[in-house]
Amino acid sequence: KYIAGIQAEYLGFDDESINDMLEENDALPLDQGRLTRISRSISTNNFDQDMESDSASFSPSVPSSFGDEYMSNIESDGEETVFFDATDVRRSENEIDYFGLEEDQDIVQTSSDSPIDSSFVGKGTLENMLLFDMLCPGWIDICSEQKGKYTKAYAFANADACGTNENVIFCTAGEFAELFPLTEAKLWAGESCSPRLSSSEKHRRIMGYTLAACRNTASTRSEQRCRALWNQPRRLRDTFLKRAPPSNTKVKKEDVLFSGYVGRALSERHWVEEWVVVTDILVAFYHPDSKRPSYRIQLKGILGAKELQDRRECPHFPSYHFLAVDTISRVIYIMFQSQEGCRKMLEAIQNRLRSQEIAPSASDLSPSTFDDPLEAYIHKSCLYKCDQRRLLNNRRFAFDSMGKISCDDREGSSVHPLTLVQNVLKLVLVPNLVDMVDKDALRGFLDAASELKSVNLTGLSEIEKAAFFINLYHVMVMHGFLVFDVPATVFEFVNHFGKIAYEVDDDIMSLKELEHNIIRANMKSPSQFIGRFVLPKQVYKNALRKGDYRFNFALNCGSLSNPGTIQVYTATDFDFQLDEASREYLKIVEVSSSGRTLTLPKICQWYKNDFGNGRNQDIVRLVVKYLREKDQRCLSPFLSEVRVRHMGYEYKCRHLQLAGLSSIDVAHVDIQQSTEKVEALLF
């Protein structure tokens, strides 16, 4: 249809040279002192008021309709379940991508015009992500003047949070791109950010990175740009959470305990403006133009609610106030324009819970007892291109903890990533967790799993990473069984391991990707021809560099063909534990009476290329030392003459147990200790 095409991109102001823009060359890494200085620099107090006229020349003329608007599917079918938050907000066909980024498009540098020192590029590590998140804490779908539509606006915050109304401004991506060249930031994003990030989240990071670098540069041009940003028209901020109440909701006025405009968190960085109504039986959220709620929380499913006052757990939107509504499966975060509104809704919920003594019954605590557990325990994050992945470790959002739990930062409440995942694994291995009626144990596991989102694997040794990922694999397996139940057919088995996913280390991964693109990243492909085409082809920055054929015996997907127990792997005993896992797995081998035929598990055929050169004699030579003594005695000493056969594979699965301890030990010793460690981390 087209022979050729041209793509044009606005690159910002035409500077004379980068040197004029950058009078300092030490942009990042940022120490704590510099972080504080940059946090303050975005405030209007940093600029002289008499320079206001100068900034006018840098303020773009933007029409009121300018922005990223899309139609949100606000009409529900009237059958909303209690906890569903797997929101998939899609852009309209007419939405403009002002950064020149499509969902799957690579980011390339097209110009040298930038306010960012070249030394800044590549140094946007997770340790510095905190700064970017403070300056651009997220984007909000603000109700549009057009009926039923939203305008996507990005928030820019003063990191000092001095409590005035000037601490947060809103502007669209296009308005920001009119002020700041983004070339260097786009280059950084292409090199440093996960390719699985959503377009909106990548844009947010680019803007936060650009603003941080620009404010760290002592140049007049940089100050003028920041001043122009701060002097943007206040049309979005002046209407956000302040518009007139809707008149078309179906709730009777006498049934309303509280109502008002709020922002509801769809993910850590994505909020939506809605009208909330609290009644005797539920909390309902509406688009102002809709008569049906877009989201509901049954009051009987609420365990409690609290106002968030600790800055460490609050989203960084200075001058706004936040309420956390606690349910068994997740915490719902709500933003208010005033503290009075926040406390009135809190009071309405608490009074209703006390008066009716509403509490989830014992039968409501297990994931298998919900009508649709998928909507209670899974999350389709707006921060990533989730596709078929369904994130399970999202009971709590991590607003301000990205990169906090690293191996190089173990002071205070920090926990080593390997220690954290070990504790989470012990929590999920509580016997019969799927049938438990102890809400504290279930919430304890879900909260601990949520903390895995914040781990930073930078600095871990290869052995520590291997132990971490194998433990994580088993956590995800068991978590998936709790939510989706155990697979019973081949189709369920294949589908199960492609959709179970976790958010870890600023990235997302399914079980299948964790196994084949991280743990087995540098091991051979399966021997089956078709397997090479159906396995994922994703690339992860922290994938293991070295493989080990014993990984095949250590990874346990819960199949009846595998052992029913697993270990909690440690870095100090990792080699010994791999040997133990191999011995346990190979207990099922069969040796013929003649000693010339050895029947091995199916995985020895699927992954035969991991065993030396993949020949039968290579496989036999490597596994013979892990066989039971009686099998070693029966096997022919002439290993090259041994014929190898393979067992079938059972695709039915079962819940796994912790190896080496009785159920009583697991329930009363390790789980109690793990819970105490996790609670110390969380609270």
C-alpha cells in the first residue's frame, strides 16, 4: 500500500550546543545530598518571581483539548466481583505517542540536542529510580470534558512536600515534550529499562529521568525549562477531584454513607479519577458519566481501613491524602484532595464494620472458595506489557521501594533478596494452605510475596542468583496452585506455566520464562524439535550465565513424575543441595536384571544435551553417582553398553512439601520464624 514513509519527531528546543546546556558534568550517580538538592530544585521557590516574564517565551501554546485521551470501558455488566483489579486500559486509535514510541518499538537516539550529560546515560540504576519516581510519581486518568472519556495526565511533584497546593502539577506527555529534549533519556530507557515495560511507564521514566538530569544541571536554559513546566496552565490540576458531583448514579441518596471524588490506584504508577459511594453493603467507584460502577468492594470482604500517614508507604503526591482499604486478597489505595474527605470515608467504613460486625467467614479465606479467584488474586499491571501473564504478587503496591532490598544495602529494615525469597517459600509451604481458615497466615504469605517486587539483584553472585531463582520458581509454582488449582491435563499444564507470573527486580516473568530464559538461559534447548518454537524467547538482564545439568532435577513443577518435596536453597550449601535433589529425583530409575538397561526420567530425554554431548553414555556417566546403591550395583560396569530408556511423564500435579521436616516442624518452627522476619520487614 505504501512504498515509503517518513516519521518525524519533535526534539525540543534548538540549543547551540550541549556544552551550553551542561555546565556541570557530574549528573549521576546521585548521593543522598544531591538527591535532596534536586528534590528541592523543582519547587517554585527556587526561582525568582521576577523572571516570570522570561519563562513565558518558553511556555508552549497548547490548546485545551491537547492531550492523550481515550475511551475507557466504564460500562459494567452488573456482575462485578469483590476484588477485581486486573484493569487493562487501552489507548484510542487517535492517541498520539509524543515520544515516538510504539509498544514494541525500539528507542534510538536521533539527535544530540539534550540537557543531559553523556555521563548520565546508563547510570539510571534501580538505586536512582527512587529519584525519578519522586519527580514523576505516575500518571492519572482524569475525567475529560467529553462524556465518558479520560485524559491521561502525568504528575510532577516537588519532592520536598512542604504541604502547599503548588507541590504537584499535571500535564500531558505532549506538553512535556514541547519543553524538554528527550533524546538522551530515550537512549537511557532503551539501554536500562525492561523491554516488557508498557509504553506509558516508559514515558514516565523518560520524563522523570529528563527532569532529574535537567534540574541537576546548573544552566539558565535548564532553569527556564523547569520554570516553564511549573508555570503550565492549571486546567488539569484545577479540575482533578474538584468537579461538580454527578447526578446520574443509581444509588439512593438515603443509602449513601459517604460520596466524593477520589483517585484509585490501578498500579503503583497509574491512577484513575472516579466518584466513590459508600453504602451499607459496598464501596462502589463510578465514572461520573456512568450509572454503573466500574469497580466494587463488598463491605463484607473488607478487613479494615487506615489513613496512610507514613511517607515511606504513601505514593509521592505531596498535598494529597491516601486511604488503604484492606481485603484478604489485596489492598486498595485511594487518593483524596483533602484530609477531611479521607477521614470521612474512613469513618464511614469503620462505623459500618463495627455496627454490623462484618467480617469474612472462614469459608471465604481460601482462594478456592471465591466464585472467581482469578479476579481476586491476579493483577494485570499497567506498568508492563503483560500479554498472557497474570501477576500474583500484588496484594500490596510498592510505591517507594524500588531497589530498596539489595545485597549491598542490608542496614535497617533491608533484607538480602535470597533471605527474603527463602522466607516466602517457607510461608507458602504451610501444609494444606489452600484449606486454611487463618486469614493472618494467608495475608502474611501474600504480603511477603509482594515484597519480592522490590528486590534488587544487582551485586548477587552467580550462586546467590541461582539459589534465588530456583526458590522463586517454587514459590511461583505453589502460589499458582493456590489461585488456579493444580493442572490435571496436558492443556491445563501448558497454559498454567505460561500465565503464572511475578514482578521481580523491576521486571515481570512467567514461570515458563523464569525456567527457560533465566535459569536455563545459557543451557541447551530441549531435544524436541517443536519445543524450540513454543518456548519463550525473552531476554533478562539477570539471567544466569552458567548452567548445570542438576538444575533439571532441582526444578520441581509439582508433576506426579517429580518428587513430592523440595528444598529451600541457600548459597552456602547450594552444591550439596543440588546433589541431594538429584538423588531424590533419580530414586525412580529402573535397572533391568541384566544391568544393561537403564530407565531414566523423561527430563533426561528432553534435556539430554545438558548432559555432556547428549549421548546415552554421557547421561549414564553423569547420573550413575546419584543412583541408589542397589541400582549402582546392578548396573553394568561397562557404561557404554548400557541401553537407555525413558519413562512417561505425568502432567497431573500436586502441592509440594518441604523436604526433611515433618508437618509439625514446618508449621510451628520455620513458618513462625519466617513470619516474624517478614513482619519485621513490612512493619
